[in-house]
Amino acid sequence: MLWTAGTLPISGRFTKAQAIQGMDQILSLFPEGLTFTVTGITAEGERVAIEAESHGRHVSGKTYHNQYHFLMIVRNGKVAEFKEYLDTMHANDVLVGGAA
């Protein structure tokens, strides 16, 4: 299960298949790719917290640079849950043109 913060079209709860399809759609909007850099990781028990940044140029020509906090719940060696927190205003402006 993937959960993304906010009220954007990319926000909400998604199955693994829906999350993969959605990520493929988002990545297709970055012809030169979208680079993620992990800036910190903390793990305790089944919880893994990851801080990261992304950089890329959207097909509109806008620069996309976002900061994230990901929280993973790992059970039996597999990711059972994945939560994503990000600057939703910036994502709205670049990814959906401020239309949300």
C-alpha cells in the first residue's frame, strides 16, 4: 500500500500495481529523467524513515525540485506500507499545472 499526502490527483491510497502505474506516468513527464538523492535514513524495528530530494526538468520546461519524507513499514523482509510526504504545492504547480 502506498499513501501520498495531500489532495492532488497523485494523492491518496494506492495498491502496489496502482503505485507503479502512477510512478511510470509521472516519470514519463521528465524526458531527461528525475533524479532522487537520499539525504538521510533512520531505521528502528519495522519502520524505516528516509529523507530525499528530487531534481528534474518537466516536459513544460519547469524545474522540479522537491523534498520528501518517506516512511516504510517492513514486514518479513518486504515493504508492507509506504507513506510519502512532499511539498504538494510545488508538485501541483509543476506536475498538474496548478489545476488541482
